[in-house]
Amino acid sequence: MVSNLRYISSSQIEEIFFNEAVLPKFESLMAQGNGYLEVRNSLEESYRTGSRGMFVAGVFNQYSNQEVIELANFPDLLATSIKVNGQIVDLKLNVAQGYSRKIDYKTGETIRHFYWSDGKGLDLEITFKRFVSMANQHLIVNQISLQANQACQLEIESGINGQITNSGSQHFEEGEKRYHQDQYLQLVTETSNTRIPISLNCVHRLNQKSTKRITMNRRQLKEMHSVNLSANQCLDYTKYCLVFTGRDIDYTENSAESYLREMPLEMLSEVSQKSYEALFQASKEKWSAIWQNAPIKITAADFKDELMLNFARYHLHAMSPVHDSRMNIGAKGMTGEGYKGHTFWDTEIFILPYFTYNYPQSAKHLIEYRIQSLAAAQKNAQANGFQGAQYPWESAWLTDGEVTPKFGGIDIVSGKPTPVLTGDLEHHVTGDVVFGAAEYISITGDASFKAEILPMVIQCAIFWSTRAAWNETKQRYEINEVIGPDEYTEHVNNNAYTNYMAKYTIDLALEYIHADSDMAEMMISKSAYQRLMAVSSQLYLPIPNETQVIPQDDTFLSKPIIDLRKYLETEEVLTILGDYNMSQINNLQVLKQADVVLLLLLFPEKFSKEVKLANWNYYYPKTLHDSSLSKSSHCNLALMLDEVETAYELFRSNFVIDLSDRNMNSSNDGVHAASLGGIWQNVILGFGGLRIHENQLSLTPKLPKNWDKLEYMVKFKQQKINVVITHNQVALSCDDNNSEIELVFMNQKVKFQDTITLYY
């Protein structure tokens, strides 16, 4: 298949011809959002392969008791039918000339343009422009400009289509459809189970005289405009859309009637008096402020590395509901139905560092989501027979608890659905949540936040202390029957990553308890404290064997080794599941993703370089990278081992996950949020050499030969530090000239107050 994806610059990609087969990929890559809502970039005209979608943070619903709760796919606001002299504009029926669809990741705008012919001498030039406003979280604006070479009649129909589903599951009631003041279309409805009210509103503005007709069908409200267009006359058709929900922060401050019915119409009246350009400019300025707050520049002959970084950063802001601490980030953000909008450990381990170093208030909100869902985590632990707080493997709304589906894809041996055991056994998320919160405090210096996370840390530690079981024979505590980060090994005992993360959580809780014993006494009983002390001192931590390899779990190293070249040589993932089922894979030395490698990366000071190298050599050849978070982890460990070329190859392979012009089905269900965070970590914490060591900033740059320069800014303990790295020097500057910065550069302590240039 010839690719229709072109890379224009470090912030733009383009769809260069229409291909119905790959529409879902572009819908995800070009999705537009502002953290409150996100819209897949479906074409205005509808096609069979398209997957229309708009999602609003926090609006979850459960279709039936046989399905898990999921982020509801909202009624569609952007589908538009265009007819010219009675003939519908359909790119399957008439070939478009000069077709182009672009997105600029620095501004969030998409522009589509083509020439369409009716085959009878009429040529129509059409331009579509669209943005989701970063200046007004409720606002979406779409403009269609049409110009023909001869007089014609145009019919344009658009409105609100509530017949959209989540792959067949309808999450909204019929609702109330209204046409206000002969111009405003409004649908007020609610989710069928969770009863969250929503309000969808739109108005169409035309720069030419038209006649209009309103149609109202089941779950649909549409307005059709007919325009007699003269030759070479331009019609601008602008649609203003507003989305409000009962999850909005402001909703509780207003009556439902005023907030969902009156306020949207007032706002719609106001914004529709402004031009597309004026509203877009306001949104563009907000995007500009985001980029300027944490500038990053890669100077290289190939702009694709910086494109991948800008792509990642754009989507992180478009998908992350950092405006509201009751919400968190889905594994696909809000770019598609993949993973049902659920939050995983992806946030704490892969995404949170980006916000912590650059937008600490946003990071704090993401952590506060976990704090506010502590009660649900405690119920989850109790339901599973443990004490304390056990965070769900998959989370939705604060009070929902565990929402992991029970079954996944087909088992190729039995022919039955494969049980999904992660919700039952993948418990390391409870440690990951604590790790992310503690790292936030270490980076920001926000010591006052310790009091806020203290109950969470203690309750998570209590969970681990009751999750650990005493082995009388070996005189130690063990953690059995788990799934570690490598999800190809199930029902294992003493997964190294899990045990170390449990130990980390318990020790952090004890540190906090000893630092503020009066406060802690109110949160933990004497017996629970004694249990923490006992498990901390006697929890089994797998250590390097005689060949310096850390056993991934009790049995992994004794399993058979198979030739993985068949699976490693393809860009597709999960291909091994076409030859083996999960039970068979569980008995092989095959890894889905980084496990021990991630342990070494998160706790680098615990292991020598010799141990890191031995484990890299052992586990790397056995890892299929069938998860999007795997290669970024391996990249940064490779840099710790000074394997810069290997690291760069791994970094570049992140391109394949979403942006590849070869694997055109990779992002159909949405882009990969963990990978986006991993890309930033590779650039700044990897090649940029930045990390925290013993509560101090450390800098050991490892610039790849393909880059001439890397420039970035981070915030460390409330100070903005600018870093410029070339192949032989690093220039540092601090925005606050009155403060002295102390850091470790290439293992040597350095102090500076204003600027300093260091050589290596």
C-alpha cells in the first residue's frame, strides 16, 4: 500500500490523498482537544471505515451489567452533508484533485482542501478548517469554504447526531431536542446508567443568503441550508459548537436548567458574533503559551525527531484533563475508544514526569485524582481480602473502583475469549501511584504536599504488608500470584519489579511516619505499624545471581527459550498470539515489555553498572516490545549503559508506534499515551541526561550523533533551568539570578547563580 502520510515539518503532518481504508489512523493522529474534550478528526462527509468520536473527560457510562464502564462516545457535531446541484460530495464517487489535509501540532488547527468535479464541467474548490479551542474549553469551531467555477445550487446539512455509539453500545438517552430562536440547535440528554446530564449546542453562520429547513429524527436534530451560488462566488459556512456536562466544575454552582440550557445559548450567541479567525487566534495564543512555558528544540538534519516530540507533547495536552483533579488520563487519552478511556499506571510512570518537570500544577491535579479515589482503593483491597488501599489496575471515575474487562481477544487454542487477569493480579500499580507522588515532591520541592499524600502512602503500604505472605520455610515475606509489568507471565511468585515497588512503598510510609509520628498515629494502628516494620525488614527482594542476572520471578529463568526473530522482524505487535495462547507463552522466556529493565531504570542507584549490563544482555533479546511503553524504557537504560547508538535506534522506533507511514493501522483505536510520555522522557531524561539523584539535580548528557544541539527548560524546586547541550559542552542558565543552583554534572558537583558553561 502506498502511504498517504507525509511529514512536512517539525510540527506538521499531511494526508496527501484520500484513502478510505486508513481513515481511522488519521482520525487519531489528527485528533483535536483541550483536555476537557477531544474530537477524532473524522471527515465532515461520512465513510464506512471512519470511526467518529468525541469524548469528554469524566463522562463514563456502563451500557449493561455485562460490560464495563467506559468513556462515552458523544453525539456527533461535525458530520456535514454537501450536495451540489443535487449530487452529494463523496470522495469515493468522484476523485478529488489536489487533496490535502494538514494538522499543525503547535496550534491544534486542521485544514483540508481539494477540488471536486461533478463530471459535467462544474469544479468546486472546498476548504475545511477546524479547531477545538484552548481558550474556551467548551468550544469547537468548524468552517467550510466553497467556490465553484459556474453557478450552482448548494445544499449543506449538519446538526447534532445522537445515534453515535461506542462500537454498538448506546450510552445516551433520546433527550430533549430543541430549536431556539430560529437558529440555535440544542440537545439536552443524559447517560443511560450513570445519569450524567450533557448539553450539546450549535449554530450555523453563512456569509451568503440561504433558505433553511429543520429536520428532527430519533436522536438527531439537523439544519439544511440551500444556497444559490454564482460563478466564482465564495460561501463561508461556519459552525460554532458548545459542549457542557454535569461533570463540569461550574455545574455545581448553577442550577441544571441555567447551566445546561440557558448558559450555552448565551455563550453561543456571543461566540457566533466572532469570526473563525478571531476565535482561532485566541486558541492559538493559549497553545503558544503552553509551548513557551517549556520550550524544547532539537537541532538536527532530520526534523522527524522533533516532530515526534512535538506530536507527543501536543497530544499530552489535548488529552489530559489537568483542569480538574477528579479526572485522569486514559491509556489512549480521548483519541479513541481504545482501553475504554480507563486510567492505568501509564500516568504515574510514563506521563506524570512530563507534567511534573514542566507544568507542576497539572501534575499535582493528576496525583490528587488518586488521593480522591483512595476510598475506592480501600474498598477494592477489602473486596480482595486485604487491608489498606489497593488501586485498581484500570480506573474510571473516582468511585468506580476496578473496571478491568474480564475477557479479551480470542484464545487460538481453545477458541474461547481469553480471560483478562490484570485486574486480578497486576498489583504493582499500587506502588506506581506512590512512586509518582513521591517523585513529584522530590522534583518540585513541594514539601507541604506530603501531608496530602500521607494517608494514601500509609494505606498503600498497609496493603502491601497484608498482600505479602510469610514463608515459614525460607523465613521471609513473599508476594505471590501476581502479574508484573511483563504481562506475558501470569500467576508468578516474587516478581522483582513488584517486590521492589512494594518495599519502596512501605519504606516511604515508615519514613513519613517517623517524620511526623503524631499525625501518623491517627492514621495507623500499632499492629499495622509493627506489620510494616516486619515486612520491610523481611520482604524478599530478588537479587542478582551468579551471572549478575536478577530473576524476573521465581521461575522465569528456568523456562525454555525460543527463537523470537519471526516476531521481532515485524512492525506489528502481538503477532506471537497467532501461534501461542497465553498459557503457552506463560511457560516460555518471552517478555511482552520491560520488566526488570524498568526496575533498573526507576531505581538506578540500587544496582551497579555491571548488574545493569548483565540484565540488559539477558532480557533485551527476549523482549518483543508488544507494548508501546517498552522501547522508551529500554532506550533510557541503554543510555545509562552508554549504548547511545542502540538507544537512538530504540528512540526512533517510537515513530512506528503512531506516526509510521508504513503501519497504517497502528493507531485506529487512538494514540498511545504511555509512548507519548516515554518520548519526552527519552529526549530530556535520556539524551538530555537529566535526573534526580539523592534529591539533587543531576546532568549527564548523551547526545546522539544525529543531533547537533538539544535545548530545553525544566522546573526544579520552583526554579526554571535552561539547558543547551552540544557534543562538547553544556550551557546552563537560571531565570532567578538571585538563587544559587547546585547540581551534579558528569558526577562532579557544580554550583552556579546566573549562567555557566561546562565542558565534557
